Amino acid sequence: MSSRAIVTLNGVTKIYGHFTALHETNLEVGEGEFVTLLGPSGCGKTTTLRLIGGFEYANSGTVSIAGQDVTGAPPYRRPVNTVFQDYALFPHMTVAENIAYGLSVKGSAVAAGERKRRVEEALEMVGLETMGKRVPAALSGGQRQRVAMARAIVRRPRVLLLDEPLSALDVKLREGMQVELKRLHRELGITFLMVTHDQAEALALSDRIVVMKQGKIVQVGAPTELYDDPSTPYVADFIGASNLVSARYEGRDGAFDLLRLDDGTLLRRVGGNPSAASSLQGVVTAGIRPERIRLDVFAGANTMEARIVETLFHGDRVRLELALAGDAGRIFADIPRTAGTGRQLEPGGTIGLHVDPADVMLFAPEPRT
């Protein structure tokens, strides 16, 4: 993170009764960054967002925003605004009135002329300049989402909190709104902190992603870093699809780690994950992205034979579910449609596979929790 931190969590924990929703957590979010908290339900990402927004209070640790300790401050005392998952628009107010509401409440009120100007500016920014007189019920889901965004940015917060803002939209509309979110972030220049369980959304939008599991941060990094060099099998499997198979570590051969799969296949692995040192012994986990598997067979290491279990058509590609020889497990391979031209890719057939040594990931066993 190159920019100075605008949000800092220092040793923050959150406990509900006997359940620890967030273990001792340290995190810095840089000014102007787009950071996403990513993980499955119950991992602590929404709790983290609510602690920053002031909707929950930490049991220990401190929350600082723009250099000020706001750990015990209510939401209206923090330089943040939130776009909620359900948008939380007032149904009896027009679009313009919804957007203006935050500028008319005590403590944040501005003069009528300034309020009107800023509402018009916010409407234009989200592309709804002709819809100020409509009520929320007369809008589409995507338009209501834009109103919620306009209402949040009209107060000019230092940090914009986004609680799964696109989850209620259909796939095509969600993709369009991702482009709009990216544009708004660039034009506003403020910090965006988003919660999502959608890995594709996180990869597309974020400067950095915070991957969480069971109330703890597992890894923080740029999308390319997390995809190409995940620190654990959990991250590899959550950020994109990964084939994770058991292997035995057999030492080094020059620049290569040598891994032996249960079917006897030898995998040579170079570069990548620093968590797997050459001193590893015994059972480890090998990871291979489905799109990095090729149907060509070369002599020597990194070739394997598999039986086709099922084929799934995905438009520009075909996903093959494959059973490795000797009950060594099942993997998936994503291949371009053209790569399968002239080949028999029907269930029951046998096919040869190859993976480049640079595309093999290596992980030490994760401790049981």
C-alpha cells in the first residue's frame, strides 16, 4: 500500500456472547484505494465493515479514520457513508428527496441552494439527471442502486462503505454496474471499501483484496498477486477455481520442486508460492488452475492421463471433469472450444494432459481448526 492510511484497524475484536465474529485484526486501507473484503458467509467481512461504519462497536482494539480515533463514535460522527445491500431508500420520497435527505438532517445540513446544486451534481454523476422527481417504486433495480450511490456520495465522505451493493442485481446488470462503480471510484477519488462474496466482482474492481476466513484475515494483496501466488489452498480455491490434489514432496532438482501425485505422476514446479520451501517433506498439496491445463502430451514430467467424466459447455470454452488414474482424485480442465476440435471429448474417453512447471502451485498442509 503506497498511499497513506485513511482507515486503520489496530487489534480490533468483536464478540457476540460466546462467539468471536472477528479475532484480533490489523488492517490499513490507503486513501483513494478500492479495497474489497472477500470471503464466505460468516467469515467476518460484514462485521468489519460495520465496525468501521459505527454500526457495531469493538470489544477491544481501535478504529481510526483520517487520523482520528473513532472507536466509540456513532456513524454520524465518522467521515464515512454506507451503501446498503437493500439500498434502504425512503419509498415516500422522490429520488431527489432521498438524495438530499442526508444534507438536511441536523449536524449535516447545508443551505437550500447548495443542497439543490449538490443533488443535481450527484444525479448527473450516476446518470439519473432526468429522474429526480420519480419515486423508488418507479425505478428498476439498477436505477435504485444508482440512487443509493448518489445519496451516499452527495455528503462527500472520505470513505464510502459498500455492503454487497450489487448482489440484488441480475448478472448482466451487475456487470454493467461494475463498470459504473469503477468509473465513480476514479472520478470521485475517495476510498471505497466493499464487502462481497463474489470473487469475480472482487477481482474486477479492487486495488487490493482482503481474504477472510472464520473471523481472521488470511491474505491481503492485489488481485493478480492473490490469483497467481495464493498463500494457502483456501485462498487458491476461493480466488478463482483451483484443482487441489494430494502429493508427496520429493525434494529439489535444480530450480524445480519435485512432487509425486498418488497416481505416480511426477510434477515439476518452479517459482510461485513462497510458503512452500524446498525443505518440505511428506504430504503436501499441489494446485493447478483449470485454464492452465493443456490437452497436449509431452514426454517426461508434468504429463498425466485422465478419464473424461463429464463435459460442460461454457460458450467460449469447455469444462472437462476428469478422473485421474489410480483413484488419485478428480480435477477440472477449462479448454478453449477450438482446442477440442477434432478430438473425442465424450464421457468415458481417455485423454492426455500437460501442465507447465510454472503453473503448478505448492502448499504445505493447512493446520486443522
